[in-house]
Amino acid sequence: MSQYTEGNVKAFKAAEALAAFRRVKLDSSADIVYADARDDCIGSTEAAVADATNGNVRLKSASGTRKITASGAISIGDKIYGADDGKVTATPNGIAFGIALEAATADDDVIEVTLDVEGEVFRSEVTLTAAQIKLLATTQQELVAAPGADKVIQVLGIQMILNYGSNVLAEPSAPDDLEVVYDAAGGTSIADVIGDFVVIDADTIAQPQIKNIAGAAVTTMVNKAVVLDNNDENYTGNAGGDTTIRVITSYVINSCGLA
């Protein structure tokens, strides 16, 4: 049975003994093992995990910073990359994993890092339940967290996948349109408005066009989250409560140089 996780942490069974704060990947049985140099990872362990037991993984898509284990010296502000046994290194090696917020002086030092790397392309994925879809006009849903002072999120693409349930969602008064914006309802619009996508009675994919923002006040975009909004009234319908929308956002984080 398929499932999804709304939080930042998910439990997995370990296929080997794992230390805390190490990058991990899935093996062919969907159990976690160390991610070595140049391996992609699903996240990092929150604590030590014994072989064949369950342990929590802070997912790669999680917001905020995390602790990770260094394989050697790393300076504050260094881009970090994957190393063997789930550790990280400042030596360029494949795609950057994040930026060091603390220095490491030796192998096995644990440091704080952020996964937001300026100029690297990131991907976030958020799945909205039927209840969340219905309340979008009242409660917007965050797609990408605010990036920090003097930084702005540049959205490259958005894809929305409607997983139709047992009955349709409905608009109390047309049009009730989805809109991707900065910060909150009424914020600077990022993508073209998506019309009747939500009320279609079949599995459907929408890929809205990213807008040309000819000029917007810095205060409306810098250090602002990207959110999904319904710009009119809340949806109704889908009594079965089993329709979901998966929103996949590709983006980069740029420094403004205004601070």
C-alpha cells in the first residue's frame, strides 16, 4: 500500500549498524545503508541505529538545518560533498550536499549544515490531503521554506499531480483557482493561475507556466517562502476525503547582495 510522509523525519529499517548523523541511502529491500562518496542519499540518521532495527532519518527534503559527520577538516561556509560511510567532505565530489555552518577539524567531528546551496537545483515535494486542498483559500500550504536573510527563491518549474479519489472536489462559486505565490495569499504571483484542475474527475497532471516577474518590491520576495494558495473560496466535495495533490517544485536559491 502506498503512503506519504508530511513531516521531516521517517523511520526505516537498517540493513547494517549505522552511526548517528550519517548520510544514508536505500538498498534493494528499501532498508537503509550508508551512502558513500558520490552516492545520492535520502537523508541522514538522527541517532545510532543497530542492524535490523528501525531508526529515524531526517529526510533530504526536510526544512531547516541538520547535524552531519565530517570525514576531515571543513571550514565554515564550505560547500560539502558526500564521502564514504555516510560522512561529508569539503573536497568537491559530485553534487554538493550543503553548506557548513560550523567548522570541523578532524574525522568524525559532527557539524551543523544547511542543505540549501546557492546555485544548485533543488526539488521539493509536498502532498496535500483532501482536507488541506479544501481549506487552501483559508490556509495556504508551504511548498518551499523561506531561504534566509538576503536570499530569494527562484522557481524553475512546478508540476501538480491530482490523484483522484472516489468523488470530485467542487467549487462553491467559479472560479476558485490555485496560484503559487511568494509568502502568503495575495503575494507576488510565481506561476500562471491553474483553473479547473482541482475539480477534474480523473487522475490529472498540471504544469503551470512560470511567470515573467518584470519588477517586484524586494520585500515581497527576499526571504519569503513559496506557497500554494486558492485565490477565491474554499473547495467542497470529495466526501470520501481520498483525493490528493502532489506538488513538485524545482528551484534554486540566489543571494541578492542587498544586505
